[in-house]
Amino acid sequence: MRAGRHRAVPSAQVVIAVLIVIAILPAGATVLAPLALALLAIALLWPVQHRVQTFLPRYIALLVTLAVMMLALLAFGWISTWSFGHVGGWMIDNTARFQQHYDELRQWLEEHGIDVDVLWADNVGTAWAMRVVQTVTSRINSTFSFWLIALTYLLLGLMEVEDFESRIRAMRSPVARRLLLDGSRETAQKLRRFMRIRTIMSITTGLFIWLFTSGVGLPLAKEWGAIAFVLNYIPFIGPLAATLLPTVFALIQFDNWQSAIAIFVGLNLIQFTLGSYIEPRVSGNALSLSPVVVLLSVFTWGYLWGIFGAFIGVPISIALVTFCRHHPSSRWVPELLGRGSKGDGV
């Protein structure tokens, strides 16, 4: 009885600790979410800085590394702005078509006993417009703060990587030393491989979406390909949005359900083939999480941290499962959650 009681206490403590962490995560999003992004960026950028440091001073290498990151972010931001901006411009130019379809939908709803004007008056007005303006302003301010905090973490982290490794090597506990060193190295390698494969598959998805929409005569084919490339970085949610948007526009453009459904099926076939068949085989068992865990990661972290959480959720799960693999008491976690059958998959 006494031995069983001693075994039960640590388990209860672990459960309580996990619940406390889950409760803290939403409240600490302002600090923890930029930290998570900075750690991912450090894992991706450190090999670049390490190579540059072989022939340039440390701080100049840091500036070069940050310049590479800024160029990549600017390119990604330009693609996003260009594609969504063109789609928005097309919507403005075709306002009459949207108005026509809205009138047809309103007439159909009214024929079925739904008064759209009453719903519109109840939900849309001056107060609603003010809430929208306040929400947009708040999001802009929070986004600026988010990137400023993340950049600060990134600068300090890149300067401390080597010193932090030295401090880990000096730790007295061999278990903790091995866990932190091996776990950090393997996590960084897997995150780099994950982002490399995700980028390649996003480019491939964008090209196929562009060719398909161009072949069926849908306007803005290049823009739909670019949007598919951008949104493909968010598993499940991004590809779904990348298929729904062109489908809605196909309905407006071709003015019939058959064409819209055919385009929706074609787009989903591309997304399913690349995302659910080819990408797991390119990734291999050494990297892949179980599809259920990937979906759970996207929705859980998206619920905690919003759209950024949906993006960063899978890398966080990869890191957690990888660290669990390097401790004897938690090796069952990758065996349960990984795609591989021998416990080596994350």
C-alpha cells in the first residue's frame, strides 16, 4: 500500500502540472507565442549563422543571418499581399455580380420564411462597424508587438546558442545533460527538415493549383496558386481555405453549381494527393506525426493562440515528442503518437 501510494503521487503531480500549463498558455500568449516562433526561427537560422561565422566575425554573421531571414519574410509577405490584393481588387470590380447573387440568395431565403433584412438590421449597424474598427486596430497593434518581441527573443537567442550549449555541457546531471543536448539537436534537425519539406510541398501545391485553375479558365489562376502556397503552411485549415475561396469565385464567374462543384473536387483532389499521399512518403517515419496528432495539434494550438497557433502547433508537437523520446520514462509518447511502429517516429 505504501509503495503504491508513493507511485501515485508523482502521477498526480504530473497531471496537475499539465493542467496548470494548459491554463497558463492562453494567458501567457503575449510572451510565450513570440518565444515559440523565435525558437523555431533559431532552429532554422542557426546553421546559416554557424557557417557564416567561419569566415566573418560573430556579430557581422548575426546581421547576415537576420538579413537572410528578413528577405525570406519580405518575399513571403509580398506574395501574400500581391495574391490577396488582386483577389480583393477582383471582388471590387465585380461588385455587381456579388450583389446579384446576394439578391438571389435573399429572395430564396425569404421564400423559405427567413427575413434577411431583419437579421441584417439586428446584426449590422453603427455599433457593429465600430467593433470591427476596434478589432482591426487591436489586431494591428498586437501584431506589431508580437513581431517586436519575437525579434528580440531571436536576437538574444542567436547570440546565446553557443554559450547555452556550454552551460548544458557543464551540468552535473548526465541525464539532464543528455536530454537537453540530444533533444535540442534532434529537434532542430527535424524542424529544419519539416519546414524544408513543407516549403517544397507548398510550392508544388501552388504550381498544381495554378495549372488546374488556369486549365479550367478560372480568373486569377496565378493568384490562386500563390494563395495555395501561402496557406499550405497551416495544415488542414490552410488547404481547406485554399480550395473554398476559388470555389466561391467559380460560382460567381461561371454562374452554375456544376462548374463550382467540379472545381472544388479537382482542387481537393490535388490537395489530398499531395498532402495526404506524397508528403508523408517524402517525410518518412523519422519525422511524421500521426495524422490524428497533427490535426489535434492544429486545432489545440489554434484554439490557444489563434491563427499563429495553428501554424506553430505541429512544430511544437514535433519538439515535445522528440524530447520525450530522449527520456526513459516518456519514450512511450513517441511510440503512441508517432507514425512509425518502433517508437522512432515523430
